[in-house]
Amino acid sequence: MNRRFPVGGGGGAFPVRVSVFAENLRPLPKTFPMNVTSAIFTVSSSSLGQCPSDGLPEFAFIGRSNVGKSSLINMLTDSPSLAKVSSTPGKTRLVNHFLVNGSWYLVDLPGYGYARVSKSQRGEFSKLITDYVLRREQMVFLFVLLDSRHEPQKIDLRFIEMLGRAGVPFGLVFTKTDKLSADRLASNVARYRRVLLESWEELPPVFLTSSEKKRGRAEILDFIGRCLRSASDR
């Protein structure tokens, strides 16, 4: 089952699901920086129908519970308390929209794979997640967070496989890179690449991040800026 990094197509008022490949991950020209001047919490939604209807482009973040998603969002927006950071995994149970620069949404999706919630809750979260990533036309790109300290996890690989089958444009964000040596980080990322290349002909974009060191902030924001410019030029 070999395939290239998937890119999808979507309709609506805003040209969504932008075609972006790994080789296009060059930094934006210095004349087009992605600066975050404002980031405001807008709404928490328990269903797709409750999400904003203004048609603005959305960039979503998702990962296993306790992968460091809230810390990454706070680092990207330079707002230490924008997304709530909890020591209890599985606290994010709604789709949270944050309006950035008054022009696009950063979307905090519920974490998956937390075993201590009930079976009914896990099913509910699963539907909320899949409804958003598979049906939300305003979603331009999905950032899938992976803990850089661990080997490839089956639940992450299954989620990535689902995205591939559905043609959802996404990238891999390795978190907590400051928690291990450079050699160990390179080894772990290479292992992920090997596993994915068993079924993929071309890999999605990869970002290495550390919320504490602010590593990867410029790269992710530049990438988002590039997507926005690409869409607006159509």
C-alpha cells in the first residue's frame, strides 16, 4: 500500500486543504514573516456544528494525551496561559478555537489514547475528532504531535494511516526534543521515518519542537504563513 504524502481538496468560501509537500518547507522570505500579534480564545465546541461559521482558515493540532500540545500552543502564540496546561492527561475534551491575528484559527483538538476515560467518553471523543479532521472544510492543515522520547506508538500510526486514507494534509510535530540528546532524537525520528516509509512513498513535513526552548516556533509559523499566502493567491 504505497502512496505519496496525501493532499486533499475542499470547497467553501476559503480555498482549504492547501497542497504542501515536504520539499516546500523553505522559510518564508524575510519580507513575509509570520508574526503573532494577537491570539484570543473564541469558543469550545462539543460538536462540529458548534464550531465557528465565519469561514476563516483553521490550522489544527492533535496528539496523544500528555504529548505537550497545550504547551506547544502557548509557545507558538507567545501566550503562556492561552491553552490550559494540566498534569492530568485527557483534560482537553472539546474542540477549542483561538483566533490569531484576527485572520485565522489555531484549533486545539482533544487528545486521543487516554485509557482512564470511560468507553463511552472515548467513543464520543473519537467521533468529535474524526468529525473535525475528516469533515471540517475550513481546516487547511493538521499538525500531529508525537513525543520525541518514544518509539512509534501503534495508536499514532493508526491515526496517521486514517489521515492518509482520507487524504488529509498533515505534518508530524515531534515534541519535547530538549528532553533527550541530539543523537537519541535523530535516532528516534529516523525510526519513525523508516516505519512510515514501509507504506508511504513520500513523507509529510516534519517539525522538531521544544516548548521550553521555543524550538520549532519559527518553522511552524512560517509554514502556516506560507499556506495562508498560497491560499490567498488562488
